[in-house]
Amino acid sequence: MNDYSAPVKVIENLTTNIDSLTFNPAGEILGIGSRWKANGARLYHCGAKTVFANWPSGGLAYPTAMSWSADGDLLALGNDEGNVHLYDMNYYKS
């Protein structure tokens, strides 16, 4: 068996099906979303190999869509109620 068969990191913060995966433009953050769980969105920092513990803070409902702005300073999350939450991610702007 080769060394490539083992995953580098397993993200177990969401236990439901994942519907959306999107990297920010710099490739530093991976957005993960599951429409099957309330507040079912997570941000994974690829360099540190950690999930942001304090995000989202609540009120998101069931996320159905996720997208970054072209320069990575904004993250939009749509939900099952037809609302879009816009998060300022200026710290991670590319």
C-alpha cells in the first residue's frame, strides 16, 4: 500500500450530505455546505487544517448555495427561505 491512500484531514463537523464545496479565490478557505442541517455551513482553513469554530453564529437556516466574490472579500450563502446572507471576509481577501 502506498502513502497516498490515507487522507490528509477528515472533516467531521457536518454529519449530513454535503451539497456545496467552494474555495475562496486564494484557495486558502474551503466553504462547505449541507442543506440538510440548520446552520449547516462550515469554513475550513486549508493551511491550518482547522474548521472555524465560531462560524456561522446562527440564523442561517438551511444553506442551499454558497459563493465567494471575485476578490474573496465576501461570501454569500443562500438558504431555503430565499434569503442570502453576506459575510465580510476582508481578512482573507486575495
